[in-house]
Amino acid sequence: ILARAAKSGAWIHAPSDYVAEAVRLRYGSERVVTVYEGGPAVLTAEEVLSLSKPSDHRTILSLGSSAPRKRLPMLVRAFAELAVDRPDIDLAIVGPSGADEAALQLAIASVPAPVRSRIDRRGWVSNDERDRLMCSADVMAYPSVYEGFGLPVLEAMAHHLPVVAARATSIPEVAGDAAVLVQPDSLEDLVAGLSGVLDNQALAAGLVGKGIDRVAGLSWH
């Protein structure tokens, strides 16, 4: 359908410059325009506080399905390294099962029991629960190596949640300078990025401020 549309001279709308360039190459059309998606409304500090769940532990949050491109087994390995000398951190992996669920479960089963007990793997959650999770977490981990846009990055920023994401495909376009971007498929980089945010309150606060500005610049309107 896209090939016929491109051949007939139709304009094609893409959600990122990365996708737009891929469409140009695939279909040989220059009639391609980027129309970015938008994020949710930015919460106020009072709203974040009212939705957050007090805890003496810090949480790394992942939102999305367990598709291979999401690199969730690598995130589990990164958490295992971080958790060794940080007994106060947890990992929450939230989203439906995908083609990499078996690999994810194997990665979880492979970490030592004391660390494994701090990993919360759950499926679909309600919108209200997703809001509570983002407001209560300390950092969003988004090591995905392929996204056409990457809406969870903006969702996290709207909830005042710092983001550590892979420097891959459309993600740098969406995140701008408001996230810590790490080398794709690099366990070492992911560990360093997450530890930097967890251990540096000034960095985390700076990312929150930049994230709020970034969401404001990408509206659905």
C-alpha cells in the first residue's frame, strides 16, 4: 500500500526523521515529512508527590513489551551489577510478554536470589498504576535499539522521571539533551548511565528540568 501511494505521488507522514529517511530510501520518494508525536501533559510537582508511593528503596523502571529490540535481558544483567553494592535499589519491568520473554525470564533466573527478589516483572497495568509507577521511580531505563518514535521517553519526562536510553534510531531525536544516552548493546555503558543518575542527585534534577522542557516542545497540537 505504501509503495503504491509513494509511486502515485502521495505525501507520507513519518513520526521521526529516522523513519522519514528510511521511507525515502525504501520507497524512493522525497514527498515525506516528519510529524513528531507528542507527550502527555506535564505533571506539576504537587501531582507527582501525590501519586508517588513512599519507599526506602530506589527503583529503576522499564516500560514496554519484552520484544527482542527492547534489550530487557541486558537490563537485568545491568541491574545485577548495580545491585551488588546498592542494596536499596529495585528493578520494575512493566509491560506485556513479547518474543523475548523466555530470554528475559532466563536472565532473571540467572541472577543471585537476593538480587532476584528485588526484580518485579509484571504485565499490563492500568493508566493510573502506570502514573504511580513513573512518579515513584527514580530513573527510567530504555535500552531499546529500535524505535520509530519512543513515546515512553516523553511519558517519563512528563512525570519528572530521569531517562537513560540507548543512542539508537529515533531515540536521540525524541530525547534531545534531556536524557543520558548510552551506546546501544553496551552493558558497560548502560551500567554507567544508570549509576550516574542514581548516584548524582544534581544530574538527576537537571535531567528532570530538561525533560519537562522537552515534552513542552513536542505537543500533539
